[in-house]
Amino acid sequence: MSELSEWLNNDPAFTARIRSEDKLWLVTGAAGFIGSNIVETLLRLGQRVRALDNFATGYARNLDDLQSTLDAQSWSRFEFIQADIRDAQACRDACRGVSYVLHQAALGSVPRSIDDPLTTNAVNVSGFINMLDAARREGDIRFVYAASSSTYGDEPNLPKIEERIGKPLSPYAATKVFNEIYADIFRRTYGLKAIGLRYFNVFGPRQDPHGAYAAVIPLWVKAMITGSVLQINGDGETSRDFCFVENTVQANIRAALSDDAAWGEVYNVAVGQRTSLNDLHRAIAEALEQEGLTSSSSIFHGPKRAGDIRHSLADVSKAMRLLGYDPTHDLVAGLRTAMPWYINFFRKDAE
Ligand SMILES: NC(=O)c1ccc[n+]([C@@H]2O[C@H](COP(=O)([O-])OP(=O)(O)OC[C@H]3O[C@@H](n4cnc5c(N)ncnc54)[C@H](O)[C@@H]3O)[C@@H](O)[C@H]2O)c1
């Protein structure tokens, strides 16, 4: 079995506790970026994992990648269901016998939701309720779901604290607000134990660098490795709290195993550091240099993107206090850890 993540090595008591359990986890969106990273860690911890995805934005290659890095015994505890969360019966079948649901399946991207609000709503809201309903019918399930920092909308204050949200600025953000509302309704109506994790700009291995809706870090790393044009939207002083995916995986697993007092809440999941796009560009260039590469891309300043918030910074103290969340990677450490993966991926991609 390959190495465990730093946060697990830092907390042997927690690691031993998970290993001592024999529970079935359902991870939706498992062929996607965050989902596949969660599955990988759970399998490394000796857990049984059922995965669900319809490959809308995820890839079979992410699952192949997992299989190639795990030993046969870990992989034998993995099962995959190809299904759409808009299919309520498929959600019920997937929840059978499960103890923890880590629900990641959704259509991400603000611009995608502006182009096609109906499909984003159908997947992110109707699909989400299908999953909530399947979980509450099954009974004793703990349900952790991917919420989003986009829920803060036009709330201007920094850092963002969970109790203070503004108006959503895009159809995508609206779906994530509805997720939180429905999770709370299911808690009050059916007693479902749910936790929402408001992710802030996650990055790391297996994040899709392709297509019109790619996120900024894989897009820029690709441009800097391949020497293509790198586009900065606006003046580059827009800022984000970039969160390495291992921190996000940690938050999910800690949330699932958290004490009763932690349930029925939402939590920011980030690092608590704000980086402008201009500084991000410099940080990626430095991480590339660490690997002996020099960026050869030229920069183009495009217009500011519709639906985007100007600045984002999380207060992560609630997750630290109630979930025991302890992020191990800031932006620089995350980029350094991820860079060999990016380089390998873009080399293979070019072949
Ligand atoms: N990446 C981020 O920075 C970020 C930030 C905030 C919130 N989130 C949320 O985190 C979750 C995971 O995002 P990601 O970045 O890994 O995206 P991703 O696109 O890589 O993964 C989403 C997965 O869900 C699957 N999916 C989509 N529609 C589906 C459907 N109808 N039925 C079954 N599966 C379906 C996709 O095929 C994909 O594998 C999403 O809920 C997203 O909204 C992500």
C-alpha cells in the first residue's frame, strides 16, 4: 500500500480509528477531481468504497489512475455504479447498506451554469434531493456534501464566516444555496444527519485542465508547460483562498466521523490565506522552476468574468474547532506537491 497523506500521519489515533471500522462509504462524483482523491484516501485506509458517477465531467481515466496506484487488495474493496443522480431509483440502490455518503456529484463552474442553468439546476438541485431522500430512506446514514464558497455571493466582508452570506451571483451559486436549505429541511423533517462543506477553489491532481470550464490552476499550469497563451481575467488583483485537494479530502473524512455536535452545520474548507491571480501566476512559475522547467507562455488580459466575486478568503476556525480540520498544505506546498503530477499528465497528453 502506498503512503498515507500527511494529515493522517500527523494523527495516528484518528487513522487507527478509521482502520478499525468496517463501514461502506458511498462517494458520488467519484470519477471527478475531488471524488477520485477521496476514494483514493479511503481505499488506502482499508475502507470499502462504492462509487457513483455518470462521467458527465469525470473520466474513466481517473479511476484507471487510482487502480494503477493502489494494490490489488485495496482495489478489491472498490465497486463502481455508472448512474445519474437525476435517477432517484439509482440513488436509492447506491445508498443501500451504506454508512457514510460523501456527495460530490454536481455540475461545477459558474460560466457553465450561466450557459445552461436548467441542466445545472436539474443535476445540482433535483439530483441533490434524490441523494438526500435516498439517504434518509436508508436510515442510519451520515451525509456529507460538497457545498461552495459561491454561496457567499455579494457579501463583501472578509474573511467569510459561515453565518454571514449574501445574495448568490450565478445559477451555480443558487444551486449550492438550495443544497444547504434542503439539507437543513431534511434534518428538521426526517432527522437526517448532514454536513455541508463550503469548498473554496480546490486544486490538485486529476483536476480537469481541458474544456471551456476548466479551473484557473490546471489551465495556467497547462499554458505554462505547453507555452500557450495564458489568460488573466481582469486586472489580476482578484483574489482567492486556494485549497489543495488533500485538505478537502481531510475535511470530508473528518466530517463523516465527527461528533454529534458537529452535524446539521456548514463549514468553510480552505486554508485561510488569500492570493491574487498575479501572485498565483508567480507561485506556479516558482513551482515549475523547482521541477527544472521555465514558463514559456505569454499573458493576455481578458475581461472580468460574469458572476465572479472579487475577493474570497475563508475563516476556517469553525471546521478546525468542530471537525478537527487541520489543513496541511497552503498554496505553495500544494503546488509543489502537485507539480510532478501536472508535468507527467501534460507530457502524456501531448503524446
Ligand atoms: N473544484 C472546486 O474548486 C470546487 C469548489 C466548490 C465546490 N465544489 C464542488 O465539489 C464537487 C466536486 O467538484 P470537482 O471539482 O471534483 O468537479 P468534477 O467535475 O471533477 O467532479 C464532479 C463529478 O460529478 C459527476 N457528475 C456530474 N453530474 C452527474 C450526474 N448527473 N450524475 C452522476 N454524476 C455526475 C461528474 O461526472 C464528475 O465526475 C462539486 O459538487 C462541486 O460543485 C468544487
